[in-house]
Amino acid sequence: MRDGYRFEFGALDEPDAPKVQALKPLEEAAEVYGAWQDCDDYRDCRIAAFCDELRRDLVDECMDVVQAVVSLLDAEGFTQEDVDAAIERCNERNRERGRL
């Protein structure tokens, strides 16, 4: 099992309106899927610089999702303790499902 990734993200300084804030992770997730499709389309590509750019675009889009989620959590007033507890519940669900 992988230990996981460790992120240090702050929330955006000026949160959007609540509905916009809630929709932002969905918008960013759609962009992740588009970037993944580009990577998948060129999975057998032998041009290293091109493949590196596609992978960089994918990880950048993934981080945009993380940023959007962190900002939503902050805008809704969740604390680090709330997030830690939710992570543990998520890990437990995944252990029960045999994913971890």
C-alpha cells in the first residue's frame, strides 16, 4: 500500500459565492478528465517532451481540484480536525471495501 500523498494547501483568499464555490470542484474535475483523455490518447507516444507535457497538464489539473476542494472546505468553516476525521472515515470505508 502506498502511504499516500501529503499536500499543503491553503484556501483561496477570497471565496466565491457559495453556489459557485460548490460547483468549482466539479468544473475542475471535468478538466482533469479532459487532461487524462489526452494522456490516454497518446499513451504509446514515444516523444518524451510531449508525454511529459501531457502528464504535467494532468497533475496540474488534479491540483486545481484539490485547491477547489480545500477552498470549499474553508468557505464552509470546516476545521483541520473535521478534515482529519473525514479522512479516517474515508480510509475505513476503503479498507472495508478491500481498496486499502
